[in-house]
Amino acid sequence: MPFGFRLRPTDAYALVVGMTGVKLGEHVAQLGCTDTGVLGALAKRVGLSGQFVAYVPDEASAARARQGAANAGALADVEVAAPVSVPAESASFDLVVADDTGGFLNTLNDAARAAAVREAHRMLRPGGRFMVIGAAAVGGLSGWLRPGSSRQSADYEQVLEAGGFKLVRRLAERDGMVFVEGIRPRTED
């Protein structure tokens, strides 16, 4: 391309890393693993001074998650656990990310979805953040050309508020993804 201009960042996961706000040294947990590149990018960002743990539903997902971390050159602990019962200490993470781009939250019934959100709340330190990365409907020609891109995401804001999160907000919808964040209050009511 002339003059060295680039239309897209060279890092395919820069948007995800930027939207989650993950920082070096943080303790981060991820629920689910649809896109192993997302897992690798986030795990790499916490670095050696942080901790990254992925909780996935089965051994096949665990193998993919481990490979994603290895491909990114990142350290990640991967554990098989249901999202409604995660074997993590309470208040042990700065950030919990739910990779719902494959719709795993939508496959849960209402009670299980609420339990998964309560587990994320329990795992977070007071003031910690819960970020859901979901699939957003893609419009225009891109939506027409990508089969399955019209799938609607869950009403994440309502689910997070019901789970006790405050300052819940939809940060963005871009590149077929939606980013919704909720904060665990510093003091419980």
C-alpha cells in the first residue's frame, strides 16, 4: 500500500484488549473460550506479574484454550468447570471476562445464566469488573455475506444488573461483537 498507510491495526485482537481494559499484573478469569485468540491476547496482556485463568466447560475446550495461550506465547491456567460453579476463591480477580461470542450464555436456562453471573460477581474483588463479549448482529453487506451473523446477543445489561452489578453499560458494538461491562460495588448494600 502506498505511503505505508494501514486501514486496520496489525493486532487482530487490539479491539478486545482495548475494550476489556486488561492491564499488566492483573488477575483475570475468563469464562468460556469460543475464540482462542481472544484468550491468548488477554492472557498475554496480564504478563508474568499477573494471573490468567480460563474456566471452560469440557476437555475439548480446555485443549483449544491451552493451544490458544501457547500460540500467543502466554501463560494461562485452564480448568474444566461449569460456569455456575467455578472453583475459584471469592474476591480473587480484578476482571472476569465471559466469552459469549459463541452464545454459551444463551444456551443456559434463565436460572443457570443468573447463577453464572452470580459466580462472576463472587469471584471479583470489590470494585472489580465483569465484561461480557457477545456476538452482535452485523448489518449491511457484511451481515449478508456472513452466515449466522444476524444472531442477536442476550440482554446482557439486564442479566448483569439482576446479578448485583452496578454501573452496567454497553461500551460498544463493533466488528460483530458487543462489549457490556458491570462493576462489583465496593460496598454491598
